[in-house]
Amino acid sequence: MKTLKRRRKEHKTDYLKRIRLLKSGSSRIIFKKTNRYLITQYVTSKEAKDKIKIGMTSKDLLKYGWPKEFKGSLKSTPASYLIGLLMGKKTLEKKLPEPIINFGMLRVLHKNSAFAFLKGLKDSGIKVKCEDKLFPPEERIKGKHLKKDFSKIFEEIKSKIENEK
């Protein structure tokens, strides 16, 4: 009888998917969700050892003007888009090769925050193979669905990220 590895039991690692990614030899961008934040990392692998080149969380959006009153929504759809945009800018800035996107064990449904992250990467200039119909609607990305209209703050943060060098 075969025993499951601990990380598989905890729903943290899909080993079949991981071995396929390692065999490809490509660098990858990993997108994870925790209970409070979003985590994204640019990772390269050599001999099954991962090296993080760029790592950031949605807490980094606080530096770009994310309001304290919306601190509880740092894993929302607008935060996903902005962290994708920020990760794409940093990747292009450091002249790193085009990555594969890895969602790990995250359940990926169309028009959710994972696709908002992909739209942010695509808008930053990274080539992402994804149909536009899978992305969330523009109103949702801008945060018009939140309790308070977030669209003006969203545009300010987006422009700060785009104009940063």
C-alpha cells in the first residue's frame, strides 16, 4: 500500500505537477493565497532546488497607497490584479526570462482572483497565453463591487506602480 507524503495530505504540494514543471526547465511565477494575503514569487529551479529571485506579498501594496481601511481586503480581486502588475514590472525590470505561471494547489475558476493576477501580468508586458473572456470584468478588477467604491484609489495605485522605476 502506498503512503501519501505529508505535504500532499496537507494539500500543499501536487508532486506530479511539480515534477512536470521541473522537467520543463523553465522559470515560473507562483501565485498563492493565504487566509489574509496573496503571495507571489518568481522562482528558478536547478536540480530540484528552488531559488526565489523575486518575492512579494499583497502587504507590499500598502507602500503604494493601499488605504488602511481596506487592509482586510488585501486578497481581493483588485489586490490580485495590482500584485500581478507589480510582479510583471519587477520581472521585466530585472530582465528575467519569460516564466510559466504556477497556481499550485489553488483551485482556479474563471473570472476569479487568479485570473485577475494573470491580467495584471499581461498588462505589465509579460506574455500570458490566456483568453480574455476568462478575465474578471473591468468593474470587478477596479473594485466597484466592494462595500465602498474603490475605483479612484485603484487608479492611483495603478499609476504609481506603472510610473515607478
